Amino acid sequence: MGKKKLKILLAQPRGFCAGVKRAIKIVETALERYGEPVWVLHEIVHNTHVIKNLSKAGAQFVEEIDEIPTGAITIFSAHGVSTAVEQKAEEKDLKVIDATCPLVKKVHHQAMRYNKSGHDVIIIGHHGHPEVEGTLGRVSGKVVVVSTIDDIRKLEPTNPEKVAYVTQTTLSTDDTRELIEELNRRFPNIKGPDLKDICYATQSRQDAVRKLAEEVDMLLVVGSQNSSNSNRLRETGSARGLEAYLVDNADHVDLAWFDGKSIVGITAGASAPEVLVQDIIKMLAEHFELDVQPQNGKEETMQFKLPRFPDF
């Protein structure tokens, strides 16, 4: 008996965004230029495959700045860091290269601007996520993180007339919209960025999944479990009634999921390399007669410049 036919629609865009490409390139360039080891505070991006490859090349990933030897070459991850971390790095005489995504930097500047003008700052995001922790640590005045409508209802600002919000870049625009509406209801004079200021890559990948959902029976999202934007992609599919699975690589794909399915969508989070998508396609080709087609979507052209690499 011949193989069962399976159509695969590949989301467009998917995978690496400009900030992730830049962050990985910074680590690779630092290793070429300065030799190993190069110390990286937090995972440079949230993907196990990327971390494994960079570790093999000589990058040392740590969670605390205290773990880095005095005077060592140090890279801050794409998620950004607090002012206190920058100060600690200075005290330890660390030779720092900052790989913070420019769009995260933009959020830092917004939060600090609101803070300086006397506003209580609300961060819409997930407690404990490195990006949120970094933004929290940029604000010296009153600042609070909210993730739910309930969190917003419990808010007690210093002055309800002077409240502002910023958002974690990797959130679902659907979730954010609801929370922003609730903030506007509670605080009619609240200040905040436009929804379009959520990271372009988060937005465009979610839009692609929404379109895919109209055509496929199931969604595979390639990305690591600790990747916020990958989790949001899976949720975006689920919210549209799709069976949606988040998988790190081909080994995590269960063939039983494909029973009764004829068209499957595949996307990848902004920190997931394309090689992982291709590995899954190769694995599926061993079991099915595949028809692989790219979704009709727009190519991303956004690029971010690399920072200057000093002669340490």
C-alpha cells in the first residue's frame, strides 16, 4: 500500500526575526574576534538548538552576572537587562557587548520616559520573563506587571490620572488588545504605545497563523517550551479551534497526531531556526507522500545593524 498523502502549508513569515538574527550574529562575531570563552547573560534567545550550537562554539551561558569572571567579555541577551545589571557589569569591569533587540530597547525608553514624567508604569507581560524583568529594572518609580484582567482590576495607582503602560514585545496581540481595553476603561487618561508597536515579527507571525487556520486541520509550531512568542503562536492556532502543538524538533512530533488530517500548517517562533522546520519535513516524508507549499505571505526585509565591536 502506498503512503498516505499529506499537504503541508508553510507559514510565511516564520522563524528567525531580525532581532534574533542580530543577537546570534553578535555571539558568533564575538567568538571569532575575541576567541572563547565569551560569556552570555541568560540564553541569547530562547531556543535549545541555538544555545547548544553556540555552547559548542565556546559561548558560556549563565543566569547571574556573579557567575561571570571579572573583566570577561560579556554579552547581554536579546531580551535586555535592568540598570542594576549594567551597573554590576561595570563594577566587575566586564567588557560588555549589548545584544538587546532594538524593539525591546524602544520599550525600555518608553517606560523610562513615562516614569520621568511622573506616571505610574504598568508593564503588560509575563512575570519572570527576562524581557519583563529587564524593563522592570529600568523604571525607578512605581511600576507593576499585569498579565490578566483581574490584575488590572486590582491596580491601585498613586494618581489614576497619571498612569501609562508598555507591553512585552512577544505577546499575543489578541491578549494585549483585551488588556489595553480594560486599562482604558479603568483609566480613561492612560498613556501607552499603539498596538502596532508590539514587535513586528510577533504580529506578522501571528497574522500568518490566523490565515493558516482557515486552511489547515492541524498546526505544528516549531519552538522551545520557554519561548514566549512560540507559545503565543500555538495559542493563536488553538484559539481558532485548531489542534496545535509546540515542538522543539522532529523527535517531539507524534505521528498519531496526523490521523485523519490531510492539510497541516507548520510555523516557527521568532527564535527557531529554519533547519528544524526542514528536519520535520524530512521526517514526515518518510511516512507520508508530501505536497509542501509555502503560504502566500509577505517576505520580511527588516534588518538591524550590528553594534560596534571594540578592541578590548
